[in-house]
Amino acid sequence: MSSQSSSDPSDFHGFPRPVDLSGEFRKYIGKQVSYATHGIHKYPAKFIPQIPRFCIESFSKAEDVVLDPFMGSGTTLLESYILGRESYGIDIHPLARMIAKVKTTPIDPTHLSRVAENLLDHIRSDDYDNSSLIPEIPNRDHWFRPEVLGNLATIKKYVWRIRSGPTQDFFKICFSSIIRKMSNSDADSLIPEVTSFRKKLDEQGKTSFDVMSKFENTVGNKLLDAEELWKISHDVEKEFRNPPTINIIGRDARDIEMDDSSVDLAVTSPPYASAVHYVSVHKLEMFWLDLLDDMARLDGQVVGTSRAYVREYRPWEPKTSVPELKRVLTELVENDKKSAYIVYKYFDDMRRNLCEINRVLGRNGIYCMVVGENTFRKVRVPTYLILARIASQCGYILKGTYVYDVINRHLDIPRWNDSRIEKDYILVLQRKRKPSMDCL
């Protein structure tokens, strides 16, 4: 594939017109996008593995170091491993880190099957009252039926008895995978929500709350995924002289715990400004996994959070040298200064990320950033254009741009604030110098 089509630079807001890859990515469906452990756990707004694979194959070579500063469920890390690249991932979301760890850790399937058989035997034969293991979930009875709570507690009891480590994490992810499905929430809702449609299905007897059967089936399916990853790991070891390592480090993409010039390629799909409430999406799972101590605090730390306090935005005045961002802030501030501040804070956080990636990238290193545009308070935010402008201030040149239709229905769904995202852009940013300024 060519890295950039030839066109008048003014065709695309001062940038070359992007190359359309929709035809290339549209052909990947079903198992083609969930092979190995890519489908080990549902996660919002993740890209199909062919997208980071395209970036990794196009802009790095075997034994290079790849970094994903917003790794989510670890798609980039697994693709880097398969392609013989050492990889590093960062994410503030505790469930994301667990999913990514399980997704990228090969485990002997014979061992997993033996543990699974023992685990399921204990769960089936348990007739104790395990209610003490039910976590304190706000409005708990709204989300779960009493019998579901009891059955989930029984499963948790025996999963938590497995020795701490990769095997236990694997079964924790199996457990997590059924929690939303066994709740009263509509399965098609991004954020947990007990909808009238779901209630109607319940009344018609079209829903199932058979927790034990769902867990057994899930374990069986995840064992097949784990077996495929195990086979892939043997292929990787045969193909590459130095088998690559996978490293999950740190929690903050704005403060990366890596040495200067230690990365060859960065690939990521960052959050959007208040487009997806990442913490809320998996709040039920995180309560059951004992991963969520303070939801408000964690949500406030996420890049793209919609949380802002009066003491922060009241004294703030919108100032920026980026014309597209200036337009967005001007429209937002007329109706709601808080919203304008949230958008500004998002892009300032992304500026910090761009500067940090600049620091850790080697000479002429590449940063592939998959972004689109979204709507916030009915104002269209051209996120990809604004980030391209900010990147130029942070020492990058735009080496190329690609665009494709978002084809996964779990991605192309209404976000908060009518933030539907229909197209994504791949910005190929090349490091050329140190950042020249510290503001937008």
C-alpha cells in the first residue's frame, strides 16, 4: 500500500488528502478479527487487529520496540508479539491491564484444562451460602437478580482460590466476561443500563440467567482461544531468533516510565474527549473483580474525562493557536464553559502525550495515532485535525494519513453527547525535533 496519495496540499485542510483503506479493512469479519485471544474479553472502541498490524508492518522491523500508550485491551501488544517486535503498553484502566495481560500471556492449554475441570467440579458441587462474597455494588438489586448474585459469588469463591498468577487471571477474565450478560442490563447498551427493551424481553421469557451454564460455556470457548495463542507462541519462538517480550508498564500516557530514544514505533488509538465513559462501561465487572475502589477518582484521571470542577473552569479562559480548536472552544463556551474546558483539557493532555512520545522515540521514529472526530454538546470536534496541528508543535511532521470506515458495530455506536464516530483516521507522525512550545 502506498503511504500517501499525491494531491494538492490544500485538499484536506492544509494536509494531503488521506488514502482510503476502507476496502482493505472492510473484508475482515468474524474470526478474522478475533483470532487467538483478540476476543478474550469485550472492550469498548477497540480497533481490529489488522489496523495496528498494518502500522507495525509498514513502519517497523523485527526486534524493534513498539509502544502503545493507550493500550486498552492489548491489541497492539499481541500483534507486535506475533510480528516479532518487543512491546510496551500503558493504560490507567485496571481491567484493561488485566485483559491485556491475559490476552498476551501464553499458558499451556493442558494445564488450563486440568485447572478448569477441577474448578467447574467444585462450583457444581457447592451448596453453601456464599453471599458474603457478593461485593458492595451501588444499587446492586437493580443490576442483579438474587439468584444471579448467589451464583456469581459461588464462582468467585473458587476462582479466587486458584493460586495468584497468570492462570488465576485467565479464569478471572472468564468470570468477568459473563457478569454483564448475567446482569439486568441491556446487552447492546455501551454503558450498563436496564432498558425498557430488556424488561420486555424478560417478560417474554427471552432472556436467560443460567449463570453456571454461561460460565462453563465461556470457559470452554476461552480455552480454545488460549490453545490458539499457545500454538502461535511456538511459531513465534521458531520464527524469531530472539523471541519478543511483552511489557505492561505504568498507568499514565502523559508521564511515560521509559528512557529517552528507547522506542522505534508508537501505535495507539487514544480516547476521545468525553466520547466514551471508559470507567462506567465496565463498572459492574470491576466491582466483582475488586478492581474499583473509587470510580469518581479513576474517572477523573482518564484522558478525555467529562469530569471538571468549578474551581478549575471558572477562572479558565480559552486560548489556543490551533484554529480548529479555537472554533470548537468558541462554539462551546457560548453555551457551557465547563464543556469548553473539558475539550481543552483533553487536547492539553494529548499534547503532553505527544511530547512524551517524542521523548521516547528514536531519531525519525514514527507515531501512528488512530483517531476520528466526534460531537460534543452538538459541536463537531475534528479531533484528527486538531491533533495533527498540535503534533506539529510537538516536533512531528505528518508523514501520511489514512482513513477507513468504522465497520465494527460495537465501535460505531452512539457515544455520550451524540458522539457517533463513523470514520477513523490513521495519522502517521514522524519525529523530527524536540517540542517547540508548551501550550496549545
